Amino acid sequence: MASATEFEDHSKQEIKYTTCYMCACRCGIKVTVEDNKVRFIQGNRNHPINQGVLCAKGSAGIMKQYSPGKLRNPLRRKPGTERGAGEFEEISWDEAIDSLTQRLAHIRATDPNKLAFFTGRDQMQALTGLWAQQFGTLNWSAHGGFCSVNMATAGLYMLGHAFWEFGDPDWERTKYFMLWGVAEDHSSNPLKIGLEKLKRHGGKFVGINPARTGYQAIADEWVPIKPGTDGLLALSMVHVLLQNEQFDWDFLLRYTNAPFLVVNTPGKKGDGLILRDAEGHPMIWDLKKEAFANGMEAGSTGALFGAYSAPDGRPVRTVMSVLTERYLDDQFSPKNASKITGISAETIERLALEMAHVAFKESIEIEVEWTDWAGRKHDKFIGRPVSMHAMRGISAHSNGMQSARAIHLLQVLLGTIDCPGGFRSKAPYPKPVPPPNKPAQHSAPNTPLKSLPLGFPTAPEDLVIDENGQPKRIDKAYSWEAPIANHGLMHMVITNAVNKDPYAIDTLIFFMANMSWNSTMNTANVQEMLKSKDDDGEYKIPFLVVVDAFHSEMVNFGDLILPDTTYLERYDAISLLDRPISEPDAICDSIRHPILQPDRNVRPWQEVMVDIAGRLKFPAFTKEDGEPRFTSYKDFIINYERAPGIGFLAGWRGADGNSHLRGEPNPNQWDRYIENQGFFKYPLPESMAFYRFANKDYLELAQRVGFNPTADPIVIELYSETFQRFRLAGQGLYDGPQPKDPVDRERLATYFDPLPDFYEPLEQQRIDKKEYPFYAVNQRPMMMYHSWDSQNAWLRQIIAQNYLYMNRQRGLQMGIEDKSWVWVESHNGKIRVQVKLIEGCQADTVWTWNAIGKQSGAWGLKPEAAEATRGFLMNHLISELLPAKQGERRLTNSDPITGQAAWYDLMVKIYPAAPGEEGTWPVFPTIKPLPGDTPTPDVLRYHTHRPVNLKS
Ligand code: SF4
């Protein structure tokens, strides 16, 4: 038999395992390397996240290495040239780091808040947060404030876990799955794997989204909702459940604050707070004892409904009574919700009752013995097989926090939280509601902050404001304007810094954040702000450091450019201290390690941070003799301990490598991860698989390994006392800090509803909807992640131009033809774009793919690339500030609770372009090539195999 044709010389190849970083899912990959080049990338079948699945982006990681847009050397803006002119000169790493360290040392010794350090989708917030804390600046956050902080915060202030990294549907068992506002790329491979499982076992998939793309394409039912009205849809379903008495009575009594008593004294101090005993325990009405009792006492039989007179005479009602009264109101009836959401009353009612049917009539039982928090043994877990997932389509509205809470409320009423078939938590979640760490409030020269800059406020006392109530952070997070801004407000940093509001800064470091283009609102204006100067000729932001691996639009505005590596060229820890990759059944983390040597003069930013931390003698990075404690990031990962035995990696700890989750540092830990294909998986026993908020064994494990400070049960908060404290501050009824500005008072009183609420998005409240009748949203495609892949030759073949997608019938009624050019205008600006008419679009909505449009000359693309001439950004239309209102200072265009950027509140008008008006508009100047750049090739080839001579 003839031997098989040899396409590859395998003797030259090596297989290496690492973690993908073409998006934030962090799949395991198997990489074939030959001659310091990637030959193939495959999914790692053993990896818990993707189980071998690889998406288009993942395999196209090969072309990231070939990108002509890679930065090659540290760069400095040429002396005497203007910022934004694109004139750079190469400098050495020594010069770059020496000069930056010198500048930072001065800031740290004088006023550390003059450094603002903001990072994009970096996945290393445990390090960057620690670095900022040790530096002593309050001005740090990652990208969450303009991504999905509403989603994270809603979950952590109600359940102790949240969507995506914090929880997952129980894909094996769920029978009814509802997907809310999820773009195609989000939770990419895990969601695809899950949907396949759901479909195979015959579960129903309902997609709630104004656009029928991506996952929605395989939904059994598509619900084309009007953007920004999801909260009302969820609360109307709550109305239906309550009206039909379809809720999990036992679950509410055992695991939530539904039986807790709420003080009912409107207009008086203390109104709306939970009734507490002398020790501070929440009180319930015990039906057996017919007396008030400690709600945290095991075995009490609390009343779910009822109104009582407290021992001190104040009237009180159970949370459930307050809640029921509220949502049975006619404003939440399907008939009324239908007028606002665009979903028929029949559909709203049917969906709610379908879910109730599955939850209560098709419940499942898993016969496993487990012990609850009070030590009571149970012989089974009861499952309500309804689950949900939601993301940015819900989150990126100024009512997104309350909408996300409304979706969770629906799940809680159905009893689907962390049960078989329901919405399960993933370690290190659940955490106490809310997690116990508070944001740092004070900074001082040459002194680390007492805690990390970001945390979870529970009362006005936790705000980061000065004695006059003014914000202490440059982004105004944790101020009256955004009290629970748990991920900061990155989208406000440039505007506030330029306006010196609340103060001027000296140095702004952006890492992996394209803040002059697709990651900013109001792009053209922000580019002008970055170049703006004071009367003395000094830039309003005096020094701008840009750290990136690629020639993004932001690089053009840097004064100092530090070139980063790609994900295949460096060490990384995907840590439980950061954004975890655990699965519901296993505690997991993973690594990256250099499988290629960089072919240019670049350094991983993590290495640079550890280096600078040592030079600046941050206490956590310095030995007692004053020498740097860590020689490298690799060394830091192994040897840094946040608390004794707790480090960045949880696997193979202890001197002999046999301790997991907690143990002293292991010098061979990297080797053990590499031997195990780059990940660590600690399967949880079946007895810890569910109800982890009240599961004794799990809670004790979580305490032992440092996930939670205590093993106390985690109470699900349908009613948020934290929110009520802020509302009381707005009403002038709080014993503690209160805002002075009537605007702040009114916002707190209106939006900090302790129960999930619905209100019209803030920008829409101020826009003439007759003039701007269309909702305008954007989402990311499955094959591009943010702007990262615009330089990727393979992925550009799939998409290199975005269109404005519009409902076909609506477009034709307006005389707009498929593929014609139209003007799209908002209160903030206008753009010219090409239209595509489609059936799968809600009639009052237009949408597009984000971050496909590029500034000419950026990302190593040819100046005339389709991305620059035909692609476009919707960002030009969106303002970072709400439309002005008389008698009010300019407010951020964000959620008034969390500061989440309200990208999707945009309203626009659309009209055909005049004949001859073609091509994208506005047009920006072409960005100049960088020193050492080679011309972009016409074709970028990847040689896949040796030629085969079929004739021989
Ligand atoms: S979903 Fe695709 S791009 Fe994202 S980590 Fe997984 S393989 Fe990589």
C-alpha cells in the first residue's frame, strides 16, 4: 500500500498548550509550533471551557502573529511635534522605563491621584488593581464601566453571583432557556456548546433581542423587543407570575430576604430599612411563635406575607408583601407593558406561564445527600429547569442595572438559582451580597491605599467623596453621580481630565484601550480633547502613555508608546483572584506561557509593571533590604500571596505541589500547569453542586480557601437595603452623608429603588422622539472581538465593512433601498452609512457591528481599506454627556446607579443621502506610518502545506 502523502514535516514541530486570547472566553488551545511560527491552532479537547471547540477568531490567532499592525519598538512623540500628528521616534526600553519611572516617582511622592491608570479588556485586573493600590492612586479601573458593570453589579447585589464569568445555565438539565440582549460574540464557545446541549435534549430557547442574528438565529422563539425596555418585560412577567400565584414559596422563605420585615414609615427616617434586632439581625414574623424573631435563625417559620406593628410601634411589612403590591400594579400588566416593549400582551403572559409550567410542573430531583448551612441533612436537590443568560444589550442602558435586577427577580421567583436545571454559580462565586470589600477612599504620598480602588459600597459612608461631597476620583466613580460604580467610568476619564473636573491630572496611562476611537463615545470630539491645550501651551492632559500590541487609533495620541507582546509570547495567569474561568462543577484557572519568541523589541506590560513596581519600591513588591521582591511576572505569579497560602494560581501549591486551592508557593508551579496542558481543574463533589449560597460543605470550603470571609449563608436580596439607604440620602432622611445638589438628591430618590424598577432610559427622557424615532444599537459579530481583529487577514475576509441594518419593510416604506447610502443623525452628530435591509430587525430599531470602521492608516491597514472608506462607527452619534438641561450641571450619559456607559440609549433619524453622496462620513485624516513600519502587503499569505507533486 502506498504511504500517505506527507504534507507536514512533523519532526520539526512541537505541540504546546496554552489559553486563547482572541476574545475573553479563554478557551484552551493546542498550538503546533514550527520554527518559532504557529502552524496550526486547535481547540484543547480536555479544557473545561471549550472542550475542543474553537471559533473562527481562535484559529485566526495565527494571523495575529503576521499582522503588519504590530508595534515593534518603544516610541516617543518627536520633540517639537504636536500630539496626534503621528510623528514618533524610536527609543530604547531603558530610556522608556527610566523616564516613565522618574515621572511616576514624582507623582507618587507628591499627589498619587495625578496618575490615572485605566485598562481595556485586559484580564489582569488582579495585577493592575494591586499595582494601582500600591502606587496609591484612586484613579484606576478596567473597562467594565463601559461594558457590562450593570450585569455584574445587579447579580452581586442580589444573588452573590451574576451572568457569564460568575454563573452559567445548567446546560445538561435546563429545559427552558431565555437569552436576553446577548451579542453574537459574548461567552462565545461556552454558549455555543450549551445551546447545542439544550437543542439536543429538546429544551426551548427563547431569544429576546431587537435583532435576530447570531444565537437568535437558532432560537425557537424570537422576541423582537424595543431596546431599553427589557426591564419592563421582565417585571410584567413577574406580574403574571404573582397574579397566577406561580412562585416558589419554599425557596423564597428559605433562601431570600422575602420574609424580612420592612419598616413602612414614608417621609420619616428609617423608612424602607429592614427591621433589625438589638444585634442587627434582620427580623421576621415567626408564624409558629406568633412573635418577631431573628430571620437568620435556623428553623424559624417566617411569614411570607403580612403587615405587623413592630415592638417599637412602627408599621412593618414583609418584603414579599411590598413586592407583590408593587408588581401587581396595573403599570406592570402585560397590556400596559406591551405598549412600551412592543411585545404583545399575549406573548408576555404566555412566556411567563410557560416558564412557570417548566419550573413547577417539570421540576427535577437529584438524589444526593447534602447539608444546609444550619447543619440539616437533605436527601435530594430539587431543580427548577429554567435558566437565563443576559449581557450587554440589557446592561448598556441607563436603566440597565434595574433591568438586570428585574431579570434576576424573575429567576428567583421561579426558584431557579443554583439548582439543577437553573442558573448555577461558578467559584469563587457566590459571594456575600454584596461582596464585603469596600473601595479605597483616601490616598497619600508614597503610601499604598488601604484597599483596592474598586469595591462594593453598601451606604453613602462608603462613597469616595471629599468633605464637600465632591468626587475624589477623576472618573467620578463612587460619587453622588454614580454611587455604585463598581467598575469605574472609563468613558468619562478624558472628558473629566480635560475639563479638570474634579481636578487636573498629570499622567494618563491607557492599556489595551482604544479610547480615541471605538471605545469612546463622541469620537471626533474626544480626539480634539486629547490634543487640547491650556493658555500656557501645556496639554490639558500633560502626559499620555499608551500601551498596546498594535497600532491602534489611540497610539497616535500617545506621548510615550510601550509595545506589548501578543498572547502567544508571554506569561499570564487567568486567576481566581481576577475574572475566573471556573465551571459550575469545578474550580478552575489557567495560564499562558510563551510558546513563541517575539520577533521585535517588545515586552509584556505585566513585566514592565512588575519592573516599575520594584523600582518605585512598592511595599508588596520590595524585600526588607529594599531590593525588588520579584525578578519577573513569572516569579510574581508563583510567589506573591494575597493572604497566607493564597496566590494568583490555585493549582499545585505547597512546597511539594500537592496542595490545591490554598498552600505555600511552589517553585515548580509553572511546570505543573504546563504539564497539565495549561489549566487546573478541581472537581467539586456532587454534594457541593447546588444551592451553594446555603450549602454548608461548599460555604466552609469557600471560607477555607479564601473565596469568602465566613461560612455564613448567603441571603438572596430581592429587596436591597443598600439601595434604600442611598434613596433615603436623596430624600434627606438619612443619618449620614447626603448630597447637597438637588439634581443628585432627585436622582437618588428616583432611581435607587430597593426593588427592581423600570424607567425610561435617561437620554430618551430628553430627546424629541418624534424627531429621532429610531432606536440605534450596536453589537459585536462572532468573528471579531472589539477592535482587536481589524488587522487579522483571515477575519477581515469575513468582514471588512459594516452596514446599518434596518427592518426591510420599514426601510422600503421610507423609500430607502437595500445597499443605498443614508444619513443617520442624533442629537450629537451625524454619519453617512450604507444600509442593509433585513427581516430580522425590530421595526423601530437600526443596528450595526461595532468597531469594524477604522481610521485610515491605523492597524497596519492600507489607507484605502474598506474599514476606513466604507465601514463606520456609531460612536460619533453618542455623547458621553446627557443632553443639557436648564439649571443642571452636565451629567454623564450613564446608569445613575452604577455609572455604566449608556451606549444603547441612542435615538436617531434616518434619511436617504443625495445622489452622488457615497462613502462613509465623517472622514478622518490618515494616520502616518510608524518608524520602521514596512509597507502593508497587498496579500498576506500563510503557507499551509508543502506543495504536493501529484505527477511523481
Ligand atoms: S471563543 Fe474563540 S476567540 Fe474566544 S477564547 Fe474561545 S477560541 Fe478564542
